[in-house]
Amino acid sequence: MKRILSLVLACALLLSLTAVSAEEGRKYAPDTVLRMATGYNSVKTGLTFDAETAGEGITLADGVTYNTGSLKPTWVALEQILGVKFESKYQGNGAAKEFEYWRERLGEVDLVSGTAATLTEYGVAGSIVNLAEYMDDLPHFKAYLEANPIVRLSITGDTESGAIYFSPYFDGVNDIERMPLMRVDWVVKLLDGEGEFTADACNELAAYVYEPYMPTEGKVEIETPLPDGSDTFTLVKDYDAAGNIVAAMNAKGPMNGVEAVNMLRNYIDTAYAGHYGTERSNLFIGQDAAWDVDELVALLRCVVANPQTLNGTDKVEGLFSREDDNNQRRVDLFRFAGILFGVRGLEARQDYLYVGTDGMLHDARQDEATYVALGCMNAMAKEGLISTAFVNKEAVKSEKYLENDLGFMSYDYNQTQTLMNQTKLQNAEGEKYMAVMVPVAKWFDGTEGGVYMRFTESWRSVKTDGWGISKAGVAGDDNKLYAALALIDYAYSDEGQILMSYGPDAFVKKDADGNYVTFNFNGKQMPEIADATREELWAKAGGNYTNYARMYLGSTLSFLKSQAFEYQCTHDVGREGAGKISVAIGLGTIKHPELALAENPWYTSVPTVLPSTVDETAMINSYTELTTLFGANKGGENIMVDIIAGGFTAEGLTSAEECAHTVEDTWNGFLYLMLKNDAWTRLTAYYNTLQ
């Protein structure tokens, strides 16, 4: 067991805390009260314990009993470290609604949650403190921005002054976020083994609607990890030899599940020249996986037509979202469509924007290719390859797909969802729900004719929420102002990052000498969680790190969240799948946006916020269809989701071409994009002045 962050780090921590209370403490009086309208989406995930969580009193792994209204451990520690007092004003809302509640009452709070865009808008209007004016009081924050210039650009609210109006939130950074997740044991059952697949019973495939996306002839070369992940090799998809599997199935006409599986088996053997041998499942689940959307459609046809083999019933759902009647989760299916069909902007850091090869911003809502992809997803839905509840959410409630062995595949967060392997998949030995490789698709990154590769837009950067300092709240009170600045800056120090991710030292593992016990995480030594913390996490939050940290510790509510804690709580199966993806990223076989102004602008990550003027923001906000019809909130509406479920049926949305034109012309997409590009141009010009 590796052990560092020893007495040297402990001494450094002590010195840093002394500096906060001595050097920084001169700027604000001891026990200065900070009124905090901050939290994360729920009364359960604020700075203080809610009545339901605390009950009659709750004793945590630190041995302390907390009651309703008590500060959570992280914030108790922060009071001691910073010499301040926290008063929770949080109403238990998400960032947008929380700010909406306080926006006319900002004199009653000192720090407030909000979306990055809203905090910047109100900062430009003079309601939120400009942190850039206090960089000498924010040495850790300043150092972080200097080391991460794309972050600096993502939070710049004004290119004349370089103003920054919020402290950003990072749920990890520079790492993959969502991943394809499959019941990999089902893939093995269907595809692996000698000879033909047989079954006592199966279903007939539904009438075919989906048409091929990948080529039907020729060869496609894909740079792919070796099975052991030690290097890469060139894998060939030979369509001349095997044809396209979807085209072959469609041409054959009606068939049953057994026939479909054997056709897919033969296709894999031929198209990949026997590379996968009898472990054909590795096309989808191996380190050397190279599946594409057509092969996935063929697999989904096999899955839904063979429930008797897979779960012993006559029904299996193919693709599903975590909560099929919750728009916040339903949108994951069009995000998935992006990586299946090579469409940018469907998982952007801001709205639906991406940087094109011309260096300018583009809007996926105005791209015909977006709606072509959504139409292909609708074709899958018509074949019954997307869950019944997703397609008909009004009539059918979401099922507990994993718990009841009903669902095959989703696109979601690895840590929280692969916990199902321990909490839900307990019906039979060998059940396994795991992240699988990002698919191969054709991407138009400036390469002539496009390039077949694995690419994900789901890349961690600045989140869309943050905390701002209310100008009215701290007006005329330097104690409050400097105490608020000290809080923000401490969160970006090394020890602050640990506290805001792990909670206080009592929840972190120590050796006999009182030093942190650490492990290597992404090339950096990070602390291990205490055994009592791990036990409590499972007992109180079912192994869900994020829920435990927010509900009980009061950490990971904002600022710079390390994934090191979360990684330790990831189920073994979750680590297995994510590990394969990590190897592929390291080998360069999964491309992704860069947190920099990339040499090829197509690979540049879009900033979370752009520095629009007050007038520009007002104009953008007036284009209401672009917000109300493309929402990602729980009870909202999203026409992209509607197209996947129901096709092109709405007025002005009867075809892919018409959808793009409606957004561009009728719903002011053209003007929206013009304003966004004006801000983008100013921002990149400002960036060049920093070099």
C-alpha cells in the first residue's frame, strides 16, 4: 500500500491553514457570517442536514451526531479552517431555480448558486462580484486558471476587462463522462462459442425500418487497441467479403431470433477475417472492440428476439434511458445518437454548440445531419429496439429494467450505474452490466471525405453551474467580501480540493503515523477513503459516492471535484469497463475535444459560457423556442427526444431538412448563432492577448 502525503504534507497543510487565519484572516473579522444560497438540486444536498436525512439525529463515521439544520462535516471543517460562520439560505433548488428565487433579493445572501450563463449575465449587469478584480486575493484560483487556459476562457464574462463572475464547478476534468453500458453477459450468450447458435424458443424480428449507415461495400480500416491493450493495430471491416449486416438482414426478409444470431455470427467471422475467433462478443465488449451502429442494430435485433435465452421470458427491451419518463434522462438517447452517427453538438458544454473546422461556432439544432441521426433512432424505435416506456412515456411507466432483467443497453454514468451489479443484478450468476467501447462512426473533422474513428463529445470540463458572490449581499462589508473570496480560493488549494471532494480527515484513511494512505489516480497520488467511510457509504447510499458525499458529507456541491473518491467506490465491473476505455483513450484510439484552442479547431472544446453583452443576452433570451423546445430539465420538452420516440410529425418538423430550416429561420437560430459567434470571436481575440 502506497503511502505519501506524510508529515511534510501535514506540515504544509498546517502552514496553509495558518496562512488563511493569519495573513488572509486580517482581511475579515473572526466568525464573519456568510449567508449561503448554495447547494445541489435538492434540500437533501445542501450545506445542512434536512429533516428526513437527519431524522432524530444521525451519527456518521467521524463519530459525531448531526441533527436537522446542523452543518454537514465538510462545512464544519471549513468554519474551523477559515474562521467564518455559515448560515444556510438554500431553498433546495437546482442552480437555475435557486438563482431565480434570489435574483430580486440578492441583498439577503452573500453567495448564490446559479447557472454559469445566468451568473455571467447578472455579473455583466452589475449584480455579481467580478472575481478577476481580486486575483491577488485568490492565489490558488489564479494558479489553476493559469495552468488551464481553456478553463479561463470558459468562465470569462467580459473580453474588455477579463471579468469572471462565478467560481466554476468541475465534476472531474479532462476525462470521459458518459459511456455506452451493456449487459455484456447477454452478448456472450448470443455470440460466443463453436458451431451454430440454437435455442428452444425465440421471437420473430419486427418489420425492418432501419437502413444501413455504414458502407455496404469496400473496406474500412480502424486503428484499434490490441486485445491486451499493449499497443494498437489496424483492424479491417471488409464489406466486400461480408456485406453490411443490416443490408443483409433487410434483404433476407422475415426471420426469427435464432436465424438473426447466426447471421450476425457469420458476418463477424467474415468481416473481421476471424480476428475475434469464437469470442465474437469482443467486437462489442472487448478491449479491441470496433462495433458501429449498424452492428449494434443487428445485435439489438438479436437481443429483443431472444428473451427466452437471455432472461427466460418473452420480452426484453433494447436501448433504454435510466428513467424513461424523465426528460432529464431521456435526452441521453439523442446524446448517444451523436456518437453513433458522427454528429457534433449533441453533448456540447454549452447549448448545442461546437467549433467547426472553420474555427467558427456551429449549432447542432441547425444541422440537417442532426435530424437525419434522430430519424435513424426513430427507425430503431419503430422496430422495437428502443424501450416501450421511452416511446410511449404517457401510457407506460419506466420499468426497473436492470433489476427485473428487462433492459439491455443505455448511455449513462459509469460509477452510479454499474453499482447495479451489486445492488440489482442478483438473479443469476454471471450477470454483468458494464461500460463498453465508444463506437466507430464517420466524423467530418476536416479530413477529406471524413474519417472513421471513435470519438466522444462527452468530455469533462467546466460544468454549467457555479457559485457567485452577491454584490448587494457584501456591499459595504469587506469582512463578507474577503471571507467569500477566502472560501473560493481555499477550494482550489491542494488541501481544499481534497476536503471538497472527500470531506474532513476523519473520513480519509490514515496510517499508524497519521499520514494519508494514498493510491495512484491518473498519475497523481490521492488519498484512500477510510474503511468506516466505505462501509457507511454502502449502508447509507447504496455505494453511490455522489449521493453519499452530497447528502452526508456536504462535499462535491461545487468547486473542483476530484474523481479519485468516486473511482474507489466504483464496482469492480465498472472499473473493468472504464479501464478498457481508459486504455483506448491513452492509446489515442478514442478521440475527444481538447481543453485548449486546438490546432485543428474542430477538436476545441466549446467554453461553458461565452462573454455576451447585456443587449446580446437579452436578444438571445428572447429566442424562446431555442430554450423551451430543446430543454434538458426533468419536466421540460425536447423535440429531439420527441423525434426519436415519434418521428417527424410536428408542424414545421416533417423532415430532417425542414427541422434544420425551422430552427434556423422560424425560431431565430441564425440570429442566435450570429450573436454567439460575435462573442466567440471576441473571446478568442482576448485569449491571444494573454499569450
